Amino acid sequence: MKSYLHILFILAVLAGSAVAQEHPLSSTATTLSPSTLGGTGFGSGAAGPIGNGDLLEMSVFDTPELSGKLRVDNTGEIVLPLVGKLHVAGMKPDAAAALIRRKFMEGSYLKDPQVTLFIAEYATQNVSVVGEVKNPGVYPAFGTHHLLDYLSAAQGLTPLAGTRITITHLAHPDTPELVKVAAGATPKPENNPEVLAGDTVYVERAGVIYVVGEVVRPGGFPMDHDGQLSILQAIALAQGTTPISAKSSAKLIRTTAQGRQEIPVNLKKILRAKSTDLAMQDNDILFIPSSATKSAMVTVGQVIPAAAAATIYHIP
């Protein structure tokens, strides 16, 4: 049995020498250290999927001539002794080991091989975290980790973070996964999916509305985490109107597909519950004129610069 394997192995090496030159097992790869995540514990846990450029360590029990290190090429394949090329990118090491075992058996090279496989060096096992996080960047995908792990590694969300997070998976980029989070709520398993190597996590920006004119604290305010904010809530965030405000002459300036739209707002009637409290939309501008100035005399061109220069406040 041993001599037969030796002969097959030598023939396979001679026949595949050109392939071995193309994908040398001695190539180097960048080894990512778990310490680059600032001690978040990303170095522990089960191995992630195999990626292009990874260095694999294969061991076949009692058959050292078939054991050794295998480099995954840029097409996701390894050159396996006797078997030849085998696509393993995207597979977990245990699944790849089972596939290798089956290939050895199907080729009648071994009767019942015991194959173990682990990733000796990670080359491209990264996850990108972008959008409204405090420290966007690329983080190594060591082990099994979920969405909240990567948000924590990115030092959390910014004050302008919205409630929608998009996870684009490397395995199926055309069908991104949408996750909705709620501020202050206990995370649910369905809102904390597993994130794999090569995935991209994008935290969307929350909508912002602007309140300018005769209010105590004019500025921009992120919309509530459910995406809803009414005119009265916006006035409350701006700490109310000033004594000289013309509450019945306010206007809401909204940008639509057809252009800017001006909506008259009688804040006095809304406060008395005699008129509907309108829901505001992203980028709406609520303008409260002074009683000494007629609202009709103030143009949109005068209001918009005030909104653009407004301070955007964080809602605790």
C-alpha cells in the first residue's frame, strides 16, 4: 500500500509540476493579528470560511506524503496531491476536509482517509464596516462573529446613525441583508446576524430636519429612530418658539422630485389641536417667522442658507 502511494504521489508531482509553479505552496501571505481589533476578542471562536490567498494546513492520518500546506489561489482553488485542482473558497475547513476525503476515496487513492484541515494563515479574511460608525474601516474576520461584534469593534454608532443596516454578503452580493435596529431595545437574534469574511456592513444615516427662525434653539435634528417626527416634536426639540414668533405664519419647505414645495403651517392651530400635526420628512425645513416680518415676504432662498448653516444637534 505504501509503495503504491509513493509511486502515485511521484507521478502526480511530475505531472503537476507546471501547476505547482503557477501556484507555489511557498508563497507568502499577510497574517492578520487579532490585536488589530483593539482586544475585542476577534481571535477566538470557530474558523471562518476559506478565502483566496489563505494558507491551509492539511493532515492525512498515517499518510505524511499527502500531508502539507496548500495555498488557495486567486480563483479559490488548491492543488491537491493526486487529485489536482479543487475549489474550496467559501467553504468552512471541516467541509473542505470532508470534500478532500471524498476525492481521495473516489479516486481509489485511499480506502478510509482521516483528513483534517485548518487555516494556517488568513490572507483576505476581512469585513468592511462603513457608514455612520465612529471608526469605519476593515476588520479581520477571525472566528465566528455577528453584526454587534463588528459594530462594537468600530466603536459604535455616530449620533446620526439610522435604524437600517445593510449587510452585503460576498457569497451573494445581489441580495443584501437588511437589519433594523431600535435605540435602547434589547438586541434580538434576528437583528444580530452572522457576518462572514468578505462581507460589507453599511450603517445608514438617519434623516435630519431643520427648524429655523424664531425658536429658542434653531438647528438640525436627527429624526426619531422610528423615522417619524412631527412638527410639534420638532418645535419641542428646538425648545419652543420665542415671544416674537408668528406662529400662524410658519411654513414647511420640502424638497420633492418636482422641486421645492412650500406648505403653510398654522402652528397656533396645531398647538390648540384645531389642525393636524404634520409628519416631517428627511431634509424638511420648518421656518418660524417673527411677528414683525410677514412670512410671505421671506423667500426660500433666504431660509435655505440658514438651514445649511444650522448646527446639527444630537438627540440623547
